[in-house]
Amino acid sequence: MKKTIHILMMLLVSVTMAAQPAGVKKVAKSTFSLTSFDEKGSIVASTQGVFIDEKGTGICPFKVFVGAERATVVDADGNSMEVDALLGADELYDVAKLRVKASTKAAPLATAAEKQGAKVWLMPYSINNPQPLQLTLSSVERFHNSYNYYILDGEVPDNAVGCPVVNGNGQVVGIMHKSDSHTTAVDGAYVKQLSVSGLSSLDASLQETGVRTALPDNEEEAITMMTLKKGSVKEDTYRAYVDEFLEKFPTSSFGYQELGLIQMGQDLFDEASKTMEAAIKQSRAKDEAHSDYANLIYQKNIYKSDKPYEPWTLDKALEEAKTAYGINPQPIYQHQEAQIIFAQGKYQEAYDIFMALTKSPISNAELYYEAAQSKIRLNAPDTEIRVLLDSAVNVGKRMGTGEAPYILARAQYLHDKGEYREALKDYNAYDTLTATTDPVFFYLRYKCETQVRQWQQALFDIARACFLNPKEPTYFAEWASLDLRVKRYDEAVSAATKCIELAPEYADGYLLLGLAQIEKGMKEEGLKNLEKAKELGDTRAEQYIEKNK
């Protein structure tokens, strides 16, 4: 009996294989399986798909990428490769276009819509013996005017999602999906035309996956995407964007600048220097390349001055900026020169350039702010500095570029000058404009509020600072100090205790805790904490100990 069943099954397979057109089986060579993984390396999902060109472009469902950090595909020959990037996606139709860095075997896409009632074949992925499954198109619907959505008749396994649906000519009709009620296929031509733009980084569906989006083919669009991605993706992911940009646009200085910044961030100054020399040689806009090099050297001197690299002096940065201006005399390069000159400590010269540029096409609030900073360092009269800071605020407001940063700068200047009530007005205006969540801001405003004895507001702001940065012991010490001043002794004990937890070697925490405990009648415990503060080097502790013995 078993022998009879086996013979019948073999006959059934033979009939099925004989019934399929010759071109159908060829598509099997273009299929792949895809598995996605999270950041811990655990499997997120798996699916199937098909390559549609010989350059590594494939189409498949999109859901497999949601929640994933990376994905791998295995082709019909058993070769495994990483998904390099997504070339487009549509969450609604659950389709995606991907790229691997490898030569692939392409399956042709259907050039015309299939008709209702037509026979098609589902081509599952298999390394050894793929078995196409014949289905019937029960319905054909149009979407987006030009594309087809197919409803299929026939039983298909659940793990067949993503398999290509193939017509009698061996062309891919679409990508198979399955729901509780229907088996469907989304037009392969629709998936092929999916693309990315500079704003794809803001696409809600693409934000659901850690698999990176490919760069657009347009340079400006690519720069937009990288600008949006910078700082929001992992370093190795951004490096992949930089490498792709350099490959796509080898004559654009932008890619070299970004690579140079990465190398500088890793203290690879020799490599960064070679990168920028290559930029000058390869870039079509030589002025931009020289300016980018000047910017790199300038940033190194400002932010990494503790890392010596003799060739990169501010004089070298200024030379590169002047070369850029000599090639293309734009005021933006003069601005760069002024910033470098300011960093050299030549404040009067920098001031003169900043002010001259306020009468140029690039006049903006930042120039007035930088001029004010120059005057501050020249110890100019307060009235001159105030005029410049006021101008920065007014110009920022008038030009619609935003006055908030300059209001904050003016607030800090007034604060430092001891004009606390005027400073507080600016702090409050800045808070209203930005709804900031920066703990440093609330700490600064707290310090200003204590100077004008606005205790309630000060308590609120130091509490906000602690909430926003709960690992900063200084904030908790300040909170405890203010609680002591306004006789909130229980709260002072709590804040000082937290300060000690965060920084066991920070004397202020023990001093404040000891004083609060003494005020609460816990004299013995308080004196012990004052002794601890003394041991840690607080010179104030001794007088408090003597006073409370």
C-alpha cells in the first residue's frame, strides 16, 4: 500500500512539473530567503523574495525589517550576504526594495497585466529542488493608476509569503502576501519603482527599522538625507552613508568632509589630512574643498586642542580659508576667516570683519553675536556690547531665523554683569520661545532667581534640573542648599543624601546633610557628616563643627 501511494505522489509531481511552462522554473535561480535580526542578534522574522537585476536589487515584503537592525539573504546557490540598504518601501502594501553588494541572477518582471482567470505559478525558494505551485488569478484590481493588485485562488503554505508569482512566460507578476481571507500579489513593477529621497529619513515606516536606507541618486537629495541622519544613527551606519556618498559622488567635497570629520573624531589626523588633500584634488568645486579643510582644522583646534598635531595650526586653517576666497570670493569664506582670526585671539581684526559682513548679502544675527563676543574680549564698554546683543536679537526676529539663541546669550551676559532682573526677563523669554528641556538652562535660571530671592521659582527650577539630569551631584547639592535656606529640612536631607549617593567623595553632600540633620535635631548624625566633609577637604566644615559642639 505504501509503495502504491509513493508511486501516485511521484506521478502527481511529474504531472505538475510537466504542466508548467519552461520559463517558470528559471525564476527559481533568482529567489532568495531573507532573515532579519535585532541588535542582540536574535531573529526578528524571515521571508522570501526575488532579485530583479544583476546588481543585487531584490524585492520582498517590508514587515520583516520592522524592529530589525540588520538582515541577511541566502540566494538559490546557498550564498549568504548582508542586506546593504533599503532602496524603497511601502508599509501599506507591505513591500520593499533592497540592495546587496553582489552580482545576482535576475528574474524578468512582467511587462503587461495578467487577466482574470489566468494561470500563474508561485515559485518558492529552494536550493535543491524548488516546486512551483500553480494558482489562478480570481481578480485583478488597479491601484495608483498604473499598477495591479492580484487576488489568487489556491492553497498556499504560510511560509510562502514573499515568493514571486510568475506568469507563463517566466516573468514575475508580483510578490505574494497572505491574509486570513485572501492570497494576493502586489505588482512587481510597483515594487521596482519604489525609491528614496532626501526626506525619506522622516518616513514613519522607514524609521521603524534599523536597516539603513540607501542614498538617493541626486547629490543634493543625498546631502539632505545625510544631514538628517547625522547624529541620529550609529557611527558605523553613518560611515556606511559616507562611503556610499563617496562612491556615488566622487567629485563632491561633502563626502570627503564627512569622512575627514569621522577620522578627526577618532584622532586619525594623518588620515583626515590625506582625505582632505584628496578632496582638493578630486572635487569639482575647489573653493568648497579648501573651505572644508579649513573648517576641519579649525574644529580640531577648538574641540581637540589637547590632541597635538603639528601640521594643523590655525594659520594653516586661515591659509585654506583665504585660498577658498581667492578661488571664489564669497562673503561666506570671509566669515570663515573671521572665525579663525577670532580663535587666534585677534579680536579687533575679527570684529572689523564681522561688522563689515553685516552690510553684505549674508548679513544675519550670528554676525552681530560674534561681534559682541569680540567686544567682550576687548573689554569694550557695556553699552557697545549691549547694542550688539540687542541687534542680534532684533535681526534674528526680523529675518525669521530665530532670536532665541541670542536672547539666551544676552541673558547670560546680563547675569554675569549682575543685572539679575533683566537677565531673568531674557531667561523667561527664552523658555517661552523654546520650551527647552536642557537641565543647564534651568540651573542657570535657578542661580539667577536666588539672586533676586525668588525662592519658589528657584526651587522649581533646581528640581527641574535634577529631574532632567538625575546623575549630576552638583544639582542635588544646590537643591539641598536652597532647601536649607528656606527651612525645608526634610527635603534638604533627601537632596543631600542623593548627592552623596551620586558622588561619595564630594564634600558638599556631607556638609549639607550634616547641617540639615542638625537643624532637625539629629546633632550626633549631623556632626559625623560634618567630620566627613572636613576629611574630604571642605574648609567650612570646621567652623560648623565648633559652632554645634
